[in-house]
Amino acid sequence: MQHLQRPLGDITQMTNGCGHHIEHRCVKRRYRALGRCLGHIQSNLLVREGVLVMNFALRLPALLTVLILAACSTPPVSDAPDDTATGRTAPEGLSELPLDTDRPIAELADELPDDLKRSELIRLNRAPQTAEGYTLELAKIFYLRGEPDKTERLLNRLDYPQLSATMQRDFALLSAKTELMLFNPRASLAWLTGDAVPLFDSLPLPQQIEISLLRAQAYSLTNSPVAAARERIFIHPLLTDEQKHSNVQAIWLDLQQADPEALAVLAMVQTAPDYSGWLELANIYHEYQNEPMRLVRGIEGWQQANPRHPAALDLPDSLLRLTESISSQPEHIALILPVSGDLRGPGQAIADGFLAGYFRAKNEGQDVPELRFYDEANGDVRQVVTSAIEAGADFIIGPLGRNQVMQVESVNSLPVTVMALNRTDRQVINNENVIQFALAPEDEARQVARHAWFSGHNVAAAIRPQGEWGERVASAFREEWERLGGQLVSTESIPAQDDGRRYLAQVRSLLDIDQSQQRSINIQSVLGTAVEIEPRRRRDLDFIFMAVEPDQARQLRPLLNFQYAEDIPILATSSIVATNDTGRDRDLSGIRLVEIPWLVSDSAEAEALAALDIEQFSTYSRLYAMGLDAWHLVPQLPYLRSAPEAQYRGQTGILRLNERGQIERELAWAQYMNGRLVPLTLSPTLEAEESPRPLNGSQ
């Protein structure tokens, strides 16, 4: 099956083979359209595994004839449960097997496309002549058609414990596939790792390989990249050459997503040659990603030491592109930043972060480019860019102001790459040489939506501040949440200051408490007597999205607790973080939020700067980290441009370049506990090191 790369990021490619990527354009409510893509790909997998594929020779009238005659014929001996014993009787015809939609199966069969494989019709004709047999086989056909909703409805009609062992096996496998098609990877894993697993041993080796690939895909989607990589490494020798190339790419993608510290620990205890070799290569990448030439030398040394390793024989494409891009780096960088005006402080913080990375590289003996600074506030920024290019700049960082970025974008053609430090609303790339790198809060809102959805949440409420910023962030959350299939049932826009009553009224409105009280009044009116009824909040909320200022968050959290919402999870953006004042932040305890790794990870550089108690660092710490990442992104940009799955693990997050030329961030997760912000590990630091189950016939 296809590997869905980081469902939280931009995926723009769809190809055949395991470990490939599915277009996000396929995504609709609950990823139903994604199911259509996967259904098509699944049929391609069957073709590669040698299953007979023929054009539809039997048209729809013939199909219905096959179904009805098969249903009315004398059933052969079957291992299906005895229908009399279970209290059920086989139908006289398929028309007596309606779906939840009250549409007969014969009518659903009438919708089957002409290009379905004839082998599927033959299989349907040979199915156990029971209601269960026909339901299961028709569910398989609708799965192949890419209609997981209909597949799920058919499966829900079956009583799994009452099925024969063979039908239980087919039911479990089809359920796992369908859950993945519906983008419910945890439910899929439950089938692929649960009690049904021994039933899969009777399947032919190609199907067992397919199950391993399904399991790897589900692990990836549930934030268990090490388990996903391990599953793929285990079955790699059993794959065809074409599949091996795809599998190498998928393994590397998983290892890029894994926690570097966890990989380092695993490398010390793992002895299996292929597995330990992969871990060693991943550790080289993570250790030297900010030192380009040492990274190249490390990869070359690893290849020489492991000449027969699968990754040495077929180096992952992204690593190959990275090593190629490092060979051509800019020699003269121009920084266009505000050194006067309102943006002077932010501009200085970015410059300081950039210079910190620059001088560290220089002190370590790395080749560094020549630097030259320009003031973006000094006249028309387009003229400043022209002057920098005429002075020899072959790479430009800046400007910072949003209006200035829009001016640079308006230039018809630029001979050098410009990494602008703000983001516009562009939906298409006007100038391919202009890359936008910004600490955009919209990225955070979308990440919160994806995390909530993947965690199994369906219904949300939102609190955001009044004004343009609040509208942008709330819109980004809403669009991503509803795109995934979630429901946003209530949103409150709060003012900057509370008058002592406004926030309380809005919290009560958000939780539907006022309506609860009105119902109590109505009951008392009907009964004609006082009735003591405690107001209740709405019970359908899975979580509350919060994107507000720190002082607003400190007031809202206690109000939510007081209004019976202490058990509702709150997921927030980094906007609620302001100080390290444990006393003031104690009211935020329990809130989960996204934050840049620089502020929540054990960064020795960040701790050293914080210890100096520099006021500018405290005020603009995120922008300092942004400047540091800007320095490291210079050699990484050709690599990020080369493939949608390429990424850089920076101080402001995991950075990827989208199709609009904008660098998107995936931040770290943290939680307030007793007033302190502590990092969260959303998946086990070290995933279980059990070996994957041996495949029957692979020994």
C-alpha cells in the first residue's frame, strides 16, 4: 500500500509503489476522496502482485445475472457458520440485502464501473452462498472502487465473532484497509496488530508483504516513525527491485521524522546489520545537518563502510539531492533588514541570530560567504535589492516588512534567490526566486487542527481575539479543521480587555450554558414550583482551540474551569506564551500548545543566551531563532526545493517548502504544568523494539 507522507504537511505527488505520496487535493471530508486515490492505487498493487486483471467483459446486465443466479443456486460446502444455528437464513437473492441507505445490494451492484476486474466477478460468483459471504465480497468490490463509506456500511452488517476463520481474516484485512482509506490509522492498527494477526499467516507471501506495508503506513500516520521504518526494513529483502526503491525512500522519510535522541539510543543497542546501518546513517544526517561539508563526508564514509547496505546501493533520493546541492553555495550574501524605524528591534534580533550561526561556522573552519548589510527602510526596497545584486550578491535575505516583501515580489525577474522574512497571501508563485520564511501563526493553527484530528477529536470550539490577526488565525484553523472533516460548532471573538463580565458571558455562550439555564427556567414555569437544577455545559465538545494573548489566556482558563469545562482539553498557539513567571502562568496549567523547539527543547545555545538576561533576547527570542534558521537554510534551500518531502529540523520547527514558495513550520508540543512550560513527547521516546512478526514463507 501507499505510504502517506506526513499527513500534517503539503504532499503534491502521487506515484505507484509503496512509500509514495498522495495529493492533498484528493482530500475532502474525512478524506473520502483520498479513499478514491487509494482504491486506484490498491488495484495497481494487485496488478503488480500478479493478480489476474482483465477488462470488464461482463456488462451490467450480465453482472446482475451472475449475482442473482449465484444467490439462488445450491450453496456449495463452506466453512461459513451454519445460518440455522445463528438464527439467520440466506436470502433468496441479493436484492434482499439492503445497505443502511435502504438501497438493495443489486442496485448498488448496478453502479459498479465497467472497468472492474473480471476476476472480482468470478470471485463474487464463487463466494460462500450466504448473506455474510455476499456482503463481504461486495464490500471488497466497493473498497476497490474507492468508496470506503459503502465498504464500512457493509462491514457493519456483519457479526465478526460469528464468521468463519477465513471470513474473519478477510474481514479484518478489509477493515484495516478501509480505516486507512478513511484516514483512521489507529483503528487500522488495531486490526493489523491485534488478535486477527495469526489469521494472516495463511495468506500468500505477497499479501503478507502488503499487510506489512499497510502496518508501516499506519505506524507513520500515528506518529510512530521508528516502528514504521523497522517494519519496512524487515520486509525489504522480499520486495521487487521497483518496490525496493520506493521502500528505501519511505524508510528514510520515517527516520527523518523520528526523534534524533531516540535514534541515537537505538543505534547503541541494535545489532541487526540492516537496521543498525539505517540508524547510523540517520544519526549522521541529524548530527551534521548544519555542517554541510561534514555531512557530505559523513555520508560518503558511511557508504564506504557499508557497501552492501540497501541505502548504500540505492541512496535515498533526498540525501542524493542534498549532497548535490551542497556543492554549489552562495559566495556573497546580502542582508536587507530594518536598522531604523518601528521594525528596528525585530530586525536586529534576526541579524544577531544569523550572525551567531555565521561566526560559529567560521570558528569551526567551515567556508563562509561574504556578508553585506542594507537598510530596508532606506528608500524603495526594490532599488535596495538592485543595488545589492550590482554589488555582487548571489543570495539575499530580507526584507522583513510585509509591504516591502510585496514590493520585491512585484519585480518581474530576479537573477538571485531572495529569502523574504515575511509572508504574503499569494496563492501562486509570482516570482520563483522569492522564497518566504516567516513565523506565521497560521501554520500553528493548522498544526493544532491536524493534531486534534489525528488524536480522534471531531467537534471543536474556538476562542480568538477581535481584530485582523485573530481573524486570520481562526480562519486558518477553521479551514484546516473542516477540510479534515471536523466540526467547529462555536467561536467567540473576545475584546482586548475584559470589563469583568464580558469574558464570562462569552465563555458561557461558548459552552451553551445560557441555554441550559433557560431550559431550567422553562421547566420551573411548567411545574409551577422552584426546582434546583444545576446548569450544564454542552457535552459534544472534544476540545477548545485557543489563539489569544497571554493575559487573555490567564483570565479565560479559570473561567472555563468555573463553568464546568475543566475536563475539556485546550489546544493553543504559542501566542499565549509571554514570560517565565511561574506564579502568573499557574492559571495556564493543563493547556497544550505548539511552540518553537528553541524555547522548549534543551538547546545549550538558547540556555546560554537566556542566562545573560539580555532584554532583547527575552523580547525577540523567536526572531533570534528565526535568524539562526535563516543562516542554516541558505545551503538547504536547493534541497528543500527539490522534493515536497524534503525538510530541515531547525530552531523554529521542522521546515518544509510548499508549492507556493513558502516555508511552513511544524512546531514542537509543550504543556503548562504548575506554571511551567514543559516539552511533550506525543509518541513514546523509544518505540517498542519487538521484531516484526515473521512472514510465512519468508524464512
